[in-house]
Amino acid sequence: MGTLPKERLSPHTLPFTFTGVDYFGPIEVAVGRRREKRWGVLFTCLTVRAVHLELVPSLSTDSFLLALKLFTARRGVPLKLLSDNGTNFRGASRVLAQEIERISTSAVENKYPEMSFTFIPPGSPHMGGSWERMVRSTKSILTEILSNVGLREEVLRAALADVECTLNSRPLTYFPLESENSEALTPNHFLVGNSSGLRERGAMESNGLGLAKHFRIAGQLADRFWRRWIREYLPTLTRRTKWFQPNPAPISVNDVVLIVDETSKRNSWPKGIVVDVHLAKDGQVRSGVVRTPGGLVTRPAVKLAKLDIIRIGDTRRSNAEESRGGECCEANKKI
């Protein structure tokens, strides 16, 4: 089993510093007498597993840029944004890179934080499990609370806000047994200070912090949540239950492989030769670059089926060795 990326194990960073993004839907809404489709955009913090939901009218690059603008205005600009290879994500990365290059001069280059995009290899949704799991949870809740009839868009936005609050109130760890008032660590602890988001009167005084300034109180609470995150949640991420021994490399350069594609017709998987492999920090091959008749493609190692090839020269050599072995057997019989 490969090691977790550093984005999952970065304590004492602001929520959504490292963010994964994905789409879900479509969902029908009623606009007057007609029905229209809307899509949800899910942003999830890879460290504290918080969720932020937005609603967009299409899958275009412009719609995603608007959703990203709303997200950054409320949650801050992430240092790294991870996603699959959707055309809207690819287009947004190009547009943002061009805009940053256009406005970056010697006078203002330090005023615009650089947000880098990272894309998982095509055809590898398992590498985006951090946001795929949140998409599944979002769909499960929406299925329970939404009816089959078309809703108005403002009602759908309110429902998404409730889903967001519910997901951010889920426990990340076990329930502590220190006292009956103790609660498990949740993403809302890092966003609003408690699991439910409600501000209780006298909560600051009852905790016995004894500080006069509220910003110092908030800082001390944040430090306490991070200590709990390191003590309770971090050990569950580093736990390994299988694959203790390193596996041999699934593919290597010059291997002849079949590219597994579930959407292709039968007996039509493309064949190619591996020209490069991508190694993870643990030395295991995670993906490879394959030369096909249509050009170079990058696919994860689990989608590349290695073919056993026997050279013609090797076949002739093996046949000759078998014939010599047979002659030796006949000579032994005669003796």
C-alpha cells in the first residue's frame, strides 16, 4: 500500500489549503414552467475533510471559474487544487495561469498567491477517493431529502447548505469517554469552533480559559483542535492493514501492454508500448506513458495489462534446446 500524500498529513494549516474538487449531478430544477439541469461542485479539504458545495448551471469552464471564485471568497485561496482531467478543470488551470502571468509584475507579484492545479492520471478515479467518497455521501443525503418533483433553484441551494452542514458535522474519530458532554472531533471544529456551528452563551467562560481577548481564545481553541487531530485522527490515516511487503513493478519501460478501457467495444482495447513510468515516493510504479497508434497517453498502472511476449529467436532457441534434450534422453536409453 502506498504512502499517503503530504496534503492529507499537513497539520496546523488553514482548512482548504489543500483542496480536492469534483462535480456531481445533474439535478433538475423548475424555472417557470420548464425544467433545467443544475450541477453541484464539491470542494473538500484533504487535511481536515471539510466540505464546501456550490451550484452551477453547466459543465463549462466559465461556470467552474465562477464557482471557484465563490469558493475562494468564502474559504480562502488554496495552495493546491487536485481534480480529475475534466475539460472544465483543464481549461480553468490554463485561464488562471494566463491571468496570473498577465498581472504578475515586479510591483504586484507578491500580492497574488499562486494556486497550482494537480491532475490525477486519466481513467483512475480510485486516486481521487478523497473527493469521490464525499460525492457519494452528498448524493446519499440529497436522495433522502429531495423529492422527485422539480424544485426551485433557491430551494436546492438551501438543501445543499443543509447537506454541507451535515457532512461537516460528521465525526472524524471515535467518541471520547472523558465526560458525557465531550464530543468527537468534526470538520466544523476547524471551521466554526464546534460540531453543530451554534454559539452557546457562556461557552467561553465555562471552558475556564480565562483570557480577555476573543482572538486569543479562538487561537487557543484552534491549537487544542489541532492537538486532538494529531492525537486521534492522524494515527487512523497512517494505519496499514494489508500489503506489508513491496510488490514487484507491474510495468516497466518497453513492456507491451493493453490499455483497459471499460467504455470501449469488446476486443478493441488499444495496444501500446510503455515509454516511461512514474514512480511514487515509495518507489512503486503508479502510472505510465504508453505509445499507441493514436499518440502518447498516460494511464494508471492498474489500467495497463502487461502482455507476455516471446521473441522469435527465443522460440527457436528453446526448440533447439528441447531437441538436444531429447537426443540426450535417447542416448541415455541406449546406454
